[in-house]
Amino acid sequence: MIIRKVYQELTNSLKVKQIIAITGLRRVGKTTAVKYLLSQIDISNKIYLDLERIEYRKIFSGENYSDIVSALEFEGIDFQQKAVIALDEIQLVTNVTSVIKYIYDTYDVKFIITGSSSFYMRGAFSESLAGRKRLFELWPLSFSEFLQFKDEVIKLPKFNFEQTNSRFISKHQLHYDEYVNYGGFPEVVLSNSHDNKTALLKDIFDSYINLDIKFLADLKKVDELYSLIKLLSARVGSKVDFSKIAGITGINRHKVKDYLLFLENTFFIKLVKPYVTNPDREIALQNKVYFTDSGLLNILGNINIGNLFENSVCNQLKLLGKVQYYARRTGQEIDFILDGTTAIEVKTTPTAYDLKLLVNRANSIGLENYTLVGKNTPGSEFRSFTWGGAIY
């Protein structure tokens, strides 16, 4: 098993009784993380239940807590001893948090749970399990994790926003091209052909539409949400104008806003806020939209490589810190601002002119740190950029 970066932090959380709650997009690796944690627990009084299976959902759907405890005892849990119960995809069971709270408060039980919606996980636990849980968000693979999945056992240089070594670029260029085009879902990364990767991505998307949306949203929303997702894929990296989207799709403006919130809280998209010095002005400015996996974005339409690359860089940067963008009314923009300190411009093939513009724009808003991020090595001698594959 490949050990992902978050596993160490998850393992440390086994030392306390506090509930470990793992959330993230479907098939991003939550189940694998849970099974890894169970393998690190040196007791036999433990159980894993996948709540996508109806027989396990029925256990927690009863109103009588004693019956639920008896059913879990039938599955092998001894409540007279310290126990661990792992529940996968808890959003599929109504009111399961009340059962978890009762068992947590009554017995010496450590829970490890997963769910595909941050909105559900935070909302369901905000009151009933306040102070009893720790929430972890699991994302598609970073590029360094991608290389591990490809058996590229290397010691990666410490990341910084400096010029990337040309040998490092040439060694991993093909890997990074694949990462940009197909994203970071573990099973997609491990697949060896274009057709298989594409089929897996389509299956992941279909599962999101047919399972997550139907369980977490009104059934009538499916067609509208699909239309909205297709529209957003053609506008990735652009500002979200609710009125314009409503006019194109025929969906009510307020519903568009609600749908975007749903898509973000189920980890399908990321909305990047503007960087401003006046918080009141931020309210009036529009967010930019990106997809949390470039592979999913790629299967939704004819997405050009520039947009796919920018989308990938956004996802890589969000693993490092807070991501925003900067824009003036004149139309001048900076693609990303990281942690309010570093201006970042993304260009498929960067040039000295791109760097000059970035420096001027960064200096105009008082940012001394800046970097030009590129994907392709220019034909000239220009090398003053950070290669996208070096962001991890």
C-alpha cells in the first residue's frame, strides 16, 4: 500500500478517542485510508461497514438504540471492551449521527467515519458531535503522490518558487502531462491506457451524478445540475456571473448560487475568491470556478490544454495554502495569490514578457514575491519560471 501524506496525521489521531471523520469526493481514496487506519490498530475488536450496502444501512435505520447495539454485537463487536467501528459513506443513512453520539458517549468506542460531502459532515456534526470529532479532507493525489503511484521512488527536492532544474523537468515531463490530462484519482493513475482512464473518469462522474446528487440533493435537480456542470467546464478559470449563467441555462439565479454551493461542498468544484485589501469590496466581486480534478474536467468537453493546466495548478496550490486571484476593473489580472503573499501567473509556455507583466502587477499591489508557472519549456533560453510539476 502506498502511504499518502495525510496518513501520518490520520494515524496520530488514533491515539485519542475523538472521532476521525474523513470527507472528500467519491473514489478519492477514503475507503483505502480507513482500511489503512484499521490495519494500524492493534486490537481485534474492530469492524468495517460499508453503508452503500443496504444490509448495513438497515442496522442504523432503527429507532431503538438497543436494537442497533445488538445488531453490531451480532456483527462481532464486544461493547464490554475497547472497540473500533469504521463506517463508510455515512451520508447514506438518515440520523446516523445520533446513533454514533449515543454509542460514543455510552461505550469505549473509537469511530472512523467517511462521507462525500463537507456540508453534510460539518452540518450533521456541528451540534450532535461538537468537540467529539476531527474532520479531515481528502483530495485527489498531489503530483508527488502521483509519482509514488507510478513507482517513481525518488527524493524530491524541497519545493520553492525558484527556477526548476531542467533535468527534473525532462525526467518527469511525460508524467506531468498525464497528471494534467487525467487528474489524480488513484485508480485512474494506476490504469495504463487512455481508454481505461477515460472509462474510469466517466464512471466516477456518473457515480457522482447518480449517487451523491440523488442522496444529497432533490432528485429534480439532477438534469439542471448536469447542465450547470457542463457550462462551468467551458468556463473554468473564469469569473462566476450568476445572472449570466441563469440567462444561459434558464435556471433561477438564486438556484444557480445554491447549486454552486452544493457542487463546492461535495468537492466537485472549487470557487476561488478575489484578493482584496478591503473586505467590503470582496462581497461585490465574483469568484472564479475550477474543478477539483482536471481529469473530470477533461471528460466534460473539449477543454484546451491551457485551461487544464491552470486548473491543475490551482489544485496543486490549494494543497499549499489559501488560494485567491487578483483583478482590476481595467481587466488586468493575476491568476493566483497564495496566502496573500505570492503572486502567481500561469502560462503554458512562459516568456520573459509574461514575467515582466507579472512583476509590474505584483509590485502595484505591494507583493514582493511572485512566480511565473509554466508547463512547456520555451524554445528560447528563458528559464526564469517554476515548472508546474515542481509544485507539490
